[in-house]
Amino acid sequence: MTRDGGASDLGTLWVRLARGSWKTLAVVSPDAGDAAARLARGLTDLAGAQHRVVEASDASELKLKLSAALGVGDPEKAGSDLPRHLRFLVPVAGALDKPGTAELLAACDSVVLLLEKGRSRLPDALRTLGLVGRERLLGAVLALP
């Protein structure tokens, strides 16, 4: 993926991600900055109206935002009974530095690890993978400058 969004790269990534059965996908970066949010928004723009970017700092905030988006009064039901056609992307930047990241990632079905060329460090990527858990990792994306 390039800084300008690499539309064909994003399209290919979205096609592969859309095949999955996830309802909440975290786009997680060990690095601070806006790369995770930009990738989540780019994927959402490609995906259409049935997909939304939800930014949250912890699992409680994510549940509240999901319940508001769904018009559900009980935030605990928001994550469990998402309509089949609706999916949410959750950008998580600076995953290693934020308290509550492990709980936020646990509230998401699946995860894509975002690494930035020239910025992301392998030890941080491996520690982030430890937070995510290999069983929920769909893959990794390398963002090029």
C-alpha cells in the first residue's frame, strides 16, 4: 500500500478480507499515527455503506459505539448480534502504548496487522502479534512511504 492509498492494492486487500466471516475487524498498528485510521477508512470507502469505521479507545467504548450505530439499547448485545450485512472496522494505532488495547482487540473478531516501512520495528510487531493472538490474525499489510 502506498501513501496515496494505492487503490488497486486496497481493492485487492478488501476482496480478500471480504471473504471472511468477521463482523468487527481491527486494523492494528504498533506505531502511533494515523496509518491505521487511513487504512480502515480506505477499506470502508471501497466496501460501501454496509461497512463503517468505528474508532474506540477501549472495549467499553467500542460496545457503546456499536450499540449506537445499530440502534440497540444494550451495549452488551451490540457485539453478539450484528446483522449479517453490517461490518465494522476498528483502527487501533500505537497498540503497545495504550491501556485497554488487549481488551479492545479481544472485542474484535479478526485483526489485520499494519506495519509501516521504515517506521515499524520487528520487536514491536511481534509484541503486537502477542496481544492480538495468532488465531484471529487474518494477515499483515506493509504500508510503503
